[in-house]
Amino acid sequence: MRPLTQTDINLLTGIASQMAISIINAISYQILLESEKKYRDLVENAHSIILQMDKNGRITFFNEFAQRFFGYTEKEIIGKSVIGTIVPDTTENRAGLGKLIEDLALNPDRHTVSENKGILKNGDTVWIAWTYKPIFEEESVKEVLCIGSDVTKLRLAEQEKKNLEAQLQRAQKMEALGRLAGGVAHDLNNILTGIVSYPDLLLMQIPEDSTLRKPILAIQKSGEKAAAVVQDLLTMARRGVSVSEVVNLNDIVKEYLKSPEYKRLVQDYPDAVVETDLNPELVNILGSPVHLSKTLMNLVLNAAEAMGSLKGKITISTKSICLEKQKEGYESIKEGEYSVLSVSDTGQGISPEDLPKIFEPFYTKKVMGLSGSGLGLAVVWGTVKDHNGFIDIQTETGHGTRFDLYFPITRKQATKEEEQGVMEDFMGDEKILVVDDVEQQRDIASALLGRLGYTVIALNSGEKAVEFLKENTVDLVILDMIMEPGIDGLETYKRIVETHPDQKAIIVSGYAETERVKEAQALGVGTYLKKPYTLNKLGSAVRKALDG
């Protein structure tokens, strides 16, 4: 090997220098890649909506959390405008986007935030709190970094708080007015006794052809009208109304349609067509037939007056429903089983300004003296509250109104003899498993089945039912279709038949028959039973399933 010359040394030095630069560049690039990976992992795994959009609102980056939240894949959303995808397409939003870009360009260091309504891919509405940061290129805004947090629950909680406060104020006002009305009614009754009773004595003492008879009769008639107003005041005051009688709202409707009050309404409002849509399987309630009839009369009269001389339709309908969650409407309606009496009209509707006040006594847009005492809806409110019920109103100015009165159902029958006869038809001694996530529903089913002689086990979830049946057997399983937060009735039955392929079952639900119910029936489930059910319906479904 020859010794290195200066030329060789210079060559090797140059090569070493280039290799060093290459190694440094490779290390720097690796560090850059690792830094970028850390940044991307941080952004992608952040529990926040992170997106970038260009100055025209087109999305250029959409992190994984945003994809899961809004329901879009990266391929579906990149290049699309935020308007019409994750933000409603309105003139206001389009103008707001342009103003946002302008403001960010003028004030890049200002902390810019907003709270906006958004839309998911499935159409649901959400509320997002956004923070914005402009990204510049050559002194102009190239893109905007947007970081958002879901504040929908907070928004809903605030709205619910406002609604509850309004309902509380309304309830307190009605309670105070009721106490006042009750006191006034008591005093008026004492005064009216003379006005109504003494004319009878006077008429007995004057001749038949006396000119005094007509004014005395007019005094008595006026006294009787005043007494009817006082009775409305007492009803509104909610004093002494007994709600212990088993009542079917269909009977209330049918009796009203035969009453003199209804015949007079038909004469006074000939252009108002009254139709009925009564559920023949309506469940009974506990109530006062007299007060329920007066309530229906007031609602129908109110509907007719809303239409005035215009042609229109009034519909009286009934149905039984099971609310598995609290329903928010004119007031909060608790979960439970109800029979609902509805009266709708095609009149002028109720304005948003008037809606909170319509149940206040004497609050009316009508001419006093021509269309009633001004207590009609106040009586409706008092009666519904006496029956531990709730009221919901659907109205739109110019398109009519619907009043829905929710009354808690009862399992009692009109006569004890009738109930005893039904029980004998459906009694048995088999073992039945009841699966329902609502404790009240489990208690009801257990009590009814117990009275029919069955041995009942009740569990609160599909998962527990599956585990129970791994080591036990039952003759019949009664499954609620909707159970939260666990598996539903269909999934529960699928897992049960893995170990008990011939297991007999019934599906129950407070909702209409769905595709999942039909799928369960295709797998072998027998009867579909809709809540709320009567003893007759439950007993019949059980025996049909067991004997089938």
C-alpha cells in the first residue's frame, strides 16, 4: 500500500465533510419527522374539534375527533365548504364567514371566539364554541385554524333551566290566583244565594199576568249565570275535586257529543266541523267525569271561537302512550303511562306573546260577555292539575292549535266482577322473567302477573337477563325493546337463544312497532305488546305465548 499524498488527503477530507453534512441533514430530517409526528398525534388525538379552512371557507384539514363528532370521513369533507356541511347554509352564516376572515386579517393578535349552531351529518343540531387563529402568507390570510368544543349539553341545560323557571313562575301565579279565586267565590256564593233563591218566593206571590214577572225572571237567570261563573272559579281554585272514579275518556267524549252544550255549539258555530278519532283500546284513568266533561266542553268551545265565522275543523282524539323519558313541551311531562285527550282546531293559532298567559283567569282576546266568562282555560288548567296531569300545546299563528291533556292511567277496571272474570281466563303458574330498565314498569308487570298466579323474576337490563339464563330456565321472557344504556330487547333475545334456542318471549315497548321488533319476531319472539297495557292485554299475550 502506497503512502497517502496530499491530493489523497484533500479528497478524503472533502468526502468526510460531505458525509458529515449528509449525516447532519439526515438527523435533522429525522428530528423534523418526529416533531411533525408528535404534532400530528397531538392534533389527531385531541379531545377537541380541530380544522383548518381557507379564506373561502373550504376545509383543508379535519382531525379525527372532528370526523367522529360530525360523522364525516376525511375524504367526504376535505375541499367542501363549512357552509352547508357543518354549519347551516343561511344568508347570515355566509355573511358571518366573510366578516370573520376580514376581522382576523385586521386584528390577527386579538383572541377571536364565537358560539354557533352546527349540524351533524345525520341532521342533528349542535352548539359549538369556536376559537380562531389566522395563518398568514405574504401578509394576507391564507387559512384559519379553528378549534371547537361541544357545548350542546350546556346550551340545553341553560334552556331547560329557563323553561323550568318559567313553569315555576306560571305554577306559582296560578296557585296564587286560585287561592284568590277560591276566597272570592266563597263570598260570591253567599251573595248569590239571595239573588237566585228569592225570585222563586216573589214569583209565588204575584199574579201570572203581572208585569213584574219578566224582570224578576231576568234577575234569577242572571243570578244563575253568575253562579256558573262562581263554580268555574271554585274549579280553578282546585278545591274538593274527587278523582277516584274509574273513567274512560272515550265515554267522556261520547257523552259530551250528546249534551245540550254541544248542540248549542253546533247552532252557534255552523261552519265548524267536529270530528273524532278515538282509540278503541284506550286505558282508563282515575278522575271526575263532571270536571273532565267541563274541561272538554271548554276546549271545544275555545277551538270554535278561535275559528269564529270561518269554516274549519275541530278534532277530538284520544290515545294511550308510554313516555320512557321526560318530555319537554308547554310544561315538563314526567315519564310514565298516560291516556291523552287532544282537541285541535284549524283556527288562527296562539301568538308567542299570548301563549304563557292563556291559562290565567279572565285573560282573553275575545269580547267579554259575548264568548264566555274568561275562565274556560283556567278551568282546564285546574282540572288537569287536580288529576295529576300535564298539558302540552302545539300552535302556530295562522295554522291552528292543539291541546294535549296527559292523564295518568289506572289498571283498575270499571267493575270488579268484570276484572275477576278476565283473571280466570288468563291465570297460570309458569315462571316468567320480566326485563325492563324502568323500575315502575317492572313493578307493574310483576304485580299484574303475580295477581294472575305466575312466578315472576324481574331484572333491569338485558345483560343481567342473559347471565341469569345461563344457569336458570324460565317459561317466558317479557322483554322491553328500548333499554338504556345497555343492549335492547332484540340484542338480548339474540344472546338468549344462543343457549336457549326455543325460549318463548314477548316484546313490549312504548313506541310504535319498529323494524327491530319485526326482526325479533322473525327470530321467534311471539306477541308485540304496546305500553301501556291493561291486565286483559298482558294476560292474553302471556297465555298466547305460553300456549302457542
